[in-house]
Amino acid sequence: MPDTTVILYKEDDDTVPLLNWLDGLPAKARVKCIARIIRLKRHGHQLRRPEADYLRDDIYELRVGLQHMNYRMLYFFHGRTAAVLSHGLVKEGRIPPGEIDQAIAQKAKFEAHPEAHTYKLGLK
């Protein structure tokens, strides 16, 4: 199976929520999150728990644990060959419904105007 194209969601004001979130993480957590994004690129729809999980309404999470912290990156698929990373969060317990709702809203905006909401990563 060919690699999945990984895209970061870009807001109307050109900010990229996931990049902003990653920039604020401790270095070790950032490295692990980037490694998980690379796994998503390589495995796409085939990525499963404990690395990824389905939440609801076509929204998935990339899962990273480090030093008793749970890092999550929400994403959705666009077609069969692209995954769009919405945003990230540090969580305790369940993911708050508002975070999933945010990803759902971003998915709708992305699907309406993919070019306007695409930030491409240069992953190898």
C-alpha cells in the first residue's frame, strides 16, 4: 500500500493549529508525536490501537504516551490517500466532546475548500 499523504489543517488566517501545539510541547513529546505522524503516513487507514483510534463522526486520534502524559492529535481522512491532522491536545480521561466537535467543524471547512485549508508537511 502506498504512503498516505499527511496534511495539516490550516485556518482561514493561515495559522496551523497542530504546528502551534507541537511547538509548545517538551522536546521528547514533540519527537514522539512526529514519529506517530510518520507512522500515520506509512500505514494510513491500517494504523490501529494503541497508536491510533476511531473517536466518532469520521474523526480519529493519534495516541502518544510519555511520562504519564497522554498526547492526542485529532485527524480525519480525505479520500483514500490523505489524512488531515486537525489539532492536538494533552488529555486526562476521555477526550472532551468540544475537541472532537472542533475537528468535525475543521473537516467540514476542509472538505468545502481543501486548497484553502491545506498545509503540506515535508515528511520522508
